Amino acid sequence: MARPDKAAAVAELAESFRAANGAVLTEYRGLTVKQLQELRRTLGESVRYAVAKNTLTKIAAKEAGVELSDELLTGPTAIAFITGDPVVAAKGLRDFAKANTPLVIKGGFLDGKSLSADEIKKLADLESREVLLAKLAGGMKAGIQNAASLFNAPLSQAARVLGALQAKLPAEASPVETPAVAEAAPVEEASVEAPADTETTEG
């Protein structure tokens, strides 16, 4: 490959590293062209799967500020540059590797953090962003429905209690008021007699 072609390849790889929020390096030895095409379709538009020379990949990663261990750059390498949900990409690679054993996940990085092959497989076990959002939306809907039922229940109970109180008030009004008047009379008489005694003593 001529030097200008190498420079262009490095520049393209470096830009892919910069644009991606993560990448998974794989060994594709033994995969057919048809299988590689199938893998690209499986990963979808949010993942760019590109075959690259290890020497050029190392230079491009360094230019993009990405650290890759030498262990990741052994054997034929193809890189899955992730611009979408990393969980979906990890699931796609893991499932494809299970069905097509020549594909080997070597490792990668996500948001600047290095990931081992095992960590990428653990990432694949997580729920995707869409699933989490769907669960969150479902939880919010259930929460709103529960809140509505909680609000409605006390209101209906309060309405029944108020109705019962209103029905009892006319019947109980007079017995409640009568003792209050009876008790008030002796208090007033005592307050009148006290000054009279005082005046008699002084006289």
C-alpha cells in the first residue's frame, strides 16, 4: 500500500475512533465474506464494522487519544465502532460469535474505559436502553394509575363520612346545645354573688 493510502486509512480510522462512544475489537479469521456481510446487517446502522491492519489501527487509536493494549492488536482484526446503544452492539456481537465460532471478541473500550472480552459479554447481558425506557414508561404509567386510585379512594370515603355526619347533625344538635346552656347559668350566678359578699363585708 502506498504511503498516501496508509495516511488516508489512518485518518479514516482515527475519525471513526473519535466519532464512536465505544469500539469492540474482534478476530474474524475463518469468517466468509457472506458471514461478514451478515454480521454487518445484524449490527445495524449504529455500528460500523471495519477490517483494519493492526499497525494502522494502533497509529489511528493513538492519534484519536485511545489506548489499546498490544493484546488486542494480534491476529486479523476487525473493529466494531459503536455510535448507538453499546448494549445492543455487544449483544449482536456475542450472539453472532455463539452462532459463528470463528468470530472472537478480543476486547475494546467504552467512553474511554478499556473493556476485556468478559466485560463486553457482561455488557451484552444488560438490558438495552430501549427496554429500560419501556420499563420506565410502564412503571410511570402504573405509578400514575396507583396514585389516581389512592386519591380517589380517600375522596369517596370522605364523601361518605361527610354525608353520614350531615344526616346525624340535625338529630343530635339539641342534646348537645342544652347541657352547654345549663352549665353556663350557675357560672353567671356565682359571678354576680361574689361582688355582693365583698360589698357587705366592707359595709
